[in-house]
Amino acid sequence: MNLRARFAQAAPAVDSCTLRLVDERSELLAVRNDVVEPTQERIDLGAMITVLHQGGMGYAATSDLSVSGLRAAADRAADWARRTAASGVFDHRLAPRATGRGEHRAPVQRPWEGVSLADKLDLLRAEVADMAGPDRADDRVVERTASLLRVRHHSELYSTDGGELVQELDLLAPDAQVIVHAGGVTQRRGTGSRGLSRQGGLEVLDQVGFRGLGTRLHDEAIQLLSAPDCPSGPMDLLLAPDQMMLQIHESIGHPLELDRILGDERNYAGTSFVTLDMFGRYQYGSELLDVTFDPGVPGELAAYAFDDEGAPARREWLIKGGLLLRPLGGGTSQARAGLPGVSNARACSWNRPPIDRMANLNVEPGPHSLEQLVAMVERGVFMETNASWSIDDSRNKFQFGCEWARLIVDGQLGPVVRNPNYRGISATFWRSLAGVGDRSTMQVMGTPYCGKGEPNQVIRVGHASPACLFRGVDVFGGHS
Amino acid sequence: MPASPAHARFLDLAQHVDRCLQPGEDHTLWLQGEESDFVRFNRGRVRQPGTVRQDELTVRLIQGQRHASVDLTLSGEPVEDRDRVEAAVLRLRARLGELPEDPHLLWATEGASFTRIADGAPPDGREIADLVLQEAARDGGVDLVGILVSGGMHTGFASSRGQRCWDQRHSWLLDWSLVHQGDKAVKSTVGGTDWQPELLRARMDQARATLPVLARPARRLQPGAYRAWLSPAALAEVMDLLSWGAFSHRSQEARNTPLLRLLTGEASLDPRLTLVEDVGQGLAPPFTADGFTRPAQVPLIDAGLLVGSLVSPRSSKEYGRPQNGAAADESPTSLSMAPGSLPDADVLRALGTGLYISNLWYLNYSDRAAGRMTGMTRFATTWVEDGEVVAPTEVMRFDETIFHLLGEGLVAIGAEATLLPGTSTYERRATTSARLPGVLVEGMRFTL
């Protein structure tokens, strides 16, 4: 008996019942200092049953997918729904129902299984070896790592409202890092929180330039050892896409999440400086700022066709010409707030309920090449690759650090500086946006590590961005 | 003799994997399971209530110095689960032929067996949730937001050498905030192994009593250096950040620890500072995924000096140090700091004029190698003048080194150490905890 038939037998007599199955296979291969680390495979399989009944809502997650197992979970979910129908924060009779039907399979050009384990490990070994320097014996190098995280995600959703959805997504998250130490100074150079993660197969390695990375990371890390500290003071700041990813994520993505604005996260991830009345009125950034929610960008990490409440996903403008238009809220949050949103009700797996997540959140390209952006700066810093992130619970006061930076003087890129940091306030920072890079500066980034929710969930997000220039930012370096 | 149905299923699986082995093979099994109620609240009402039942088994197959493992979700149905682990063993056996020998492999080939089963039945989340709702609605109601977590958890280890370990426990934990307005809130946690309604009522009363202070006009502080009291919960955030590499033997060898300057003697910590990985007093199982028994205590910092590190089995092989019960990430699970001499009742007087920091939030490194960190104040952080709480404060960003916070700037350590159960529920409920006092610091730097 297939899952749909078992669900039909298990579903109780309630207003609405949904089953969401997740079958996720992952594999982590890593090499550290020329030694193959223990390989890690994972097979995660289970289902969540959600019941809406008489205005209440309840869920139960189980890894027992037999009829009796699903029935026990459905009964528990129904019990929660009945018990809390009168005490819920929201009348779930107003919640959207999963009625759509469809299938989505993300394309893969070079399947993971098409290359032997030995060849994949050799690829990692080669990059790790290159991180040891040209003669592979640089004693300033203290740790070298490279890894590949591969995930195949299969989900099915069935509802008593007629919904039937199947999705299959493949993703690859490459990562590499070298740590160097000399003269009491330690520096690291890497790819930053698996920031090169994308959907697809092994073709991702070519798309992100993984081969040859080891040599570059070594070279740049060694340069950092002898570089001066980043200067301090207000100055122009040019951010590469691998730092823009973090900037977008923390100070646009999280503040626009509708469940935060509605207060759900105030005990954990925090609230938001954005309020419901700002949409359609608030100037979030300069008129150069265009931001979209776009689950349709091929290869971007959080691309999908339906969210985990079964809503079809499509591109939406969140900010246009700097004006705040729309929050990041899924169907349930939209019904609670009375605002249009996006299809972003997502769960990290079968054992956690969907909440508002940012998925693919992108800054749209502008007119300038990287050279033109640099030429617009009299005194400033160009920073790459996030190293540190901290922001207040309203997602306003932030401080971010990067691994790599170069001074910009009189429109020219200058010397490398180390320990670059900057701080600001979201509500004003984006209004200092003075230049947006064109498509030649744009990169599709992503990370599997966005934490939020009670119970906690870590989920995948994608952020595509051009290089962006900000005026008069409070920049500083490292010291004790 | 199985002590529970979950234990019986685990022993059955271990025996089944024993039978699947070929000559020259070994296995280890590591099980983490729970049946948990999660009830999420917002504005004194229920946002998302639910139950999660899950068991994840790590099956590792070993041939000499070759090994490979797979994490499997178990169904709970014995025949189905035997089939899953049998298929896993076959798959792992095929994989071992493609893998090189691992020079850093170390596992407990002569480990001791262990069984611990908590008394009584797991608390029922539905009953606790009812009381939370009643308390939130009392006296006109309060804006309560947070999560209730309750139910049973179990951890098991087994190996082909006959070792069998089992730890089964249950608990409830309410992690919640009472919100006055905006980001002005009182954050609390309360819980235990057995459901105690009077304990929840008492903590709720304490939190309610703090709310009037938050109604006062908030004080906006200018950047600068301030005298500050960090509550145990605030200090726990500092320790959480430090746990990210500070005590790891691997990080220390790679010169990547935020305590690098302590390691090299360029900086020092206060001689009153003592930190221990205190598994004996913590909530984590006393055995590891590699089958080793965890020592009751591992000294890390004694009298301000770095005296130890957390050594995983891999680091043990790589660096020639004895392993000491650390997991692969070499982070503390049960960090304990020795209390000092400042009684709770004297904290405000000793603070005099400055910041009473109830909670910190979102810490990270400004300069990791220098031990310099940044983060935000959060929740009921108040301004104190002449030993009296004056007003709540707008959130402030600090940027300070650990060598100032727990070194040259340390004025006093609280006389009471508080047990702080881990509230993390990423993937599953945490078994971590910390036992910390508060600290009084002079000249803590705030930047934004």
C-alpha cells in the first residue's frame, strides 16, 4: 500500500488533515590535513501530520509510516487541535488549505553517484594539498580542510483537501578553509559557512570555481598574516556578494519575516524593527535598492515549486526603488496579518512544523561594473567573505566581520588589510546604498545554516547579489 | 534485562547487528531518541502545539583502521528496523573497500556497560500547557511568548565487543518571556524532571513582579565603558561563544582558539576563575558515541590558568593526548564555573551605578585570535544608580575581550552558581547544561 493510501486510511474525521513526508539522503565527505575524515551518510525519513479542526491546529511527527503509526500521529494531532481550538492565537478556519497538485524535480547535470567515492576524495585531497603552499610544506599553515556535503531531498504532501505534491531537490554544499599562524598572528581564509552551496549535482563545483580554490586560499591567507589591520573610521564600503549574502540575510531577510513581526519569535530569534503599517510606505533603502523573493532562480539553494503548506511559489518584489512592499510571510501568516506575502512556509524536516523562512532572497543587479564601483570611492574598503555576524533582536544594530579586505584609495584598489569589521543600523544602512553592481559582479550564494523557530530549525537559504557600495560606514579593524 | 520498551528494541537491534558481522568486523551503535511535546505560545495563547517521536541510530562498521557510518531514522517497528540496519551494514561493507585506513580512528574496544533509567513517568505536556495558559490569563492577562518542551529522551551505545550503555530520562522545560512592549521583556526558564505546578507558578510570579520596571521610560546609553553585572544567563552566552573552539584541543593545536593569547602567555585571566567540564553534575549521558565513559570532571581553567582541554578520540590519536570523553566537536556539554563571594542579595549594592545585564544575545568574535567578542544586551537589562534599579535600557552592543571580562575587568564573582539547562532543540532536545554564577565587571565597553 502506498503512502497516499495509508494516509487515506489514517486520516481522522476532522476539518482538514495534511501529511508531509520527507525522505532526505545526505552524505558528507571531508579531508583535513591530507587525512580523509570519517564519512557521514544520513537517511532521514518520517512524516508530519497536521490537523486543522474547529479553529484549532495540532501536529504530530512520526517515523512510523505504517497505517497504525500514521493513525496514532493523526489522533495525537487531532487531540492537540481540539484542546487548543479555544486558546489559539489564530482561528485556523481562516488558514489556507493545500489543494494543489503537481510535481517538481530540480535539474541535475552531473549526478553525485556518477563519480566514484575515490575520485571525489581525490578532488578534496588535491585542494587540501594545494592549501599547503607551492612546495606543499609551508610551516605557517596549521590546518587545511575541504569537504562536500551532498543532499537529495524528496518530499510528498497529501491533504484531505485534495492536495498532492511531490518535490525532489538535489544540492551540493562545497566548503574549504585554511588556517595559518605565524608571529603570534592567526588568520583564516575560506568559503564562509558553506556559502557556495547550490542546487544541482557535481556541476556546481565548476559553477563556483571549486577546483583550484586551495591555491588561492593559501595565497590569500599568507598575505593576511603580514597585512596591517583594517583602518578605523567612517568610510565607503564596497561589499562582495559573499558578504552581501550575510548583509541581506540578517538586515533584510529576518526583519521582513512576518512571523517575527507578528511576535512569534520574540522569545528566541527576536522581533523586528519593521511593523505591519510600514508595507507600501516605508523607504527601506536608497532608490537603488531592489529586492526580490525568487524561488525560481535555477540552481539557487532554496529554489522550489511549492512551500511546505502546499502554496505554489513565485517571484515577488519585496523592495522596489527602496520602497518596502511586501513581507516574507507564508499563507498562515498572511491570513493572520491581513497582508499579501510570499510562499515561504517552510520546515527544515518532517519533525518540525512550517514557519516563515526567507528562502531565495536576492538583490537585483544595477548598472555598474566592479571597476566602476571602485572608481566611485575616494577612501574606503572592499570586503569579501563573511567571518563574523551579530545583530540585535529587532534586526537593527549589527556588526559584521570579513576574512579579506583591500583598501580603496582615489578610485583604485590598494593593499590588503586584515580583520576588517563594520557596524551599522539596518534602518539607516540601506539608505546609504550608493552603487549597485551589474550582472558581471553578481554571484549566486547560499548557506544551509539559518537558525530560527521554537522548536529550533536550521534551514537552507539562497542569496544572489551583485557587489554593492555604501557610503560613510563605521569601519574598524582588529585589536585587543 | 531491558528496562523499557525502547531499551528492549535497542538491545534487539544491537544483537541483530552482531549477527550481521563477518570475521574481522566490528560495529558501534549510537541511538538518540525522544518523544517530545512542543507547545509554542504567543500573546498568552497557543501558536503551534505538537508532538515529535523520533529515533536516530548511527551504525558504524569497522574493519581494522577502516570505518564508515550511516545515521538512520528508525521506525520503531522491530522487523522494519532490523531490515534497515541490515541493509545499512551491507552498504557500509561495500563502502569500506573504497576508503583508506584512518590513522585517527579510536573507539572503546573495552568500554564499560552502563544503564540509567529515570524514575516515574514523563510529564504530560498537555497538562503543563493548560497551566501556562491559565497563568498567562490571570489578573487581566500578560503577553507571554515562548515554548514548552516536555517528554522522554533516551541515548544508547552498543558495540560488537558486548558493551551496552543506556540512559533514559524525562523532563519538562518552559522557556518563555513576558513582554511589556516591543523588545522590553522578562526572559525566564523553569523546568525539572518531574512536573511541579507550584514551581511554574512561583517563577511566573517572579517574572510578573519585574514587569513594572520595564514600563518606565527606557534609558538610551551613549557608547562608552560601563560597570556591569552579567547575570548567570548573560554569562552563559559568553560561555556559549567560548565553547566554539576555546576549549577544543584541536583548536588549540591549530592556534585557532579565542584563548590563543592565554595559551601563549600574552594575556591572563583572573586567578579567581575556575572552569570545569563537569559531566558529573550535568544532564548529559556519561558515555560517548565512541563508547568511552566520560570522566566526572575535566579541569579546563584553574586559578585563571589554562590547565586542560577537551580531547576527542580523533585528537587523541592525532596529537598523542589521552581522550577525555569529548565528542568530535570538542565543545563542553556541562560547563561549570566556581562561584565567588558576592551574594545575590548584595549584587545591586556592589554594582552601584551601571548596567544590570539579564541577558546577552547573538555573540560573535570581532577578533577571534585576540579573544575579542561582540554581542547585544537583551530583555530586562536595566540601568542601576546607587544600587537601585532606575530604568530599562535600549539595547546596546558591547565589544570586549574575554581577557577584560574575566581578567583585568573582573570585580567580583557571584556566590551562587545557577544550573542552566540547555534550551536548544535543533534536530532534537539538548542534553547540555551549564552551572554558572554572575560576574561584576568594571569598564565593559559598549560601541553602538
